[in-house]
Amino acid sequence: MDDTIKKYLYDILQCITKIDTYIGTPKIFKHYSSNALLQDAVERNFEIIGEATNRVLKLKPDIAITNARKIVDTRNKISHGYDDIEPENIWNIIINYLPTLKTEVENLLGENP
């Protein structure tokens, strides 16, 4: 795999790790929805994930990342539709889609046994 693609994949993985750290365990929506600073931090990392995914797609359009285009679209929505972001939608991504993305990126990087 191209070193540039690996760099972007590591960026994605790092952002996922940050989000997981920020959210903590157990994952409780009320803690997230009542903390504007936490929401800002998570959204910033989603922007980076989306931009890195966009750059990967330009280099390798057939990369094995589920919903890669939707990831980029989410980044655009956060960046350009900032006034229409609902915490419930971001939370849904955190709970239902981020774990899959993490596994896929780890697999692409050869970090999963």
C-alpha cells in the first residue's frame, strides 16, 4: 500500500481513538449531548476522518471502506451545514458506524490479528 494512503489511514485511526477516549466508557448520550466542548471535539475529528477518507478515495477509489462516500458527505455536512447538526445524528455514527470503520482501517493497515 502507498505510504500516503497509510498516513491517511493512520490519521483516521488516530481520530477514532481520540473520539473513543473523549466519549469514555460507558458511552452515555446524555454526557455527550450536554457537553458543547465534547461535541466540538468529536465533530472536529469527524471532519478530519472525512477529509482523510476523501484523500484516500482520490488515490484509491476502490479502497475497502464501507460507506466511504458517506463518510466524506458527513464531513461536508459538519463543515458546511454546521447549523443543522443534531447531536443524535453524530451519536448514531459514534455507536453504529465508528466501530466498523475502526476495524476496516485496522485491517487495511494490518493491525488486526
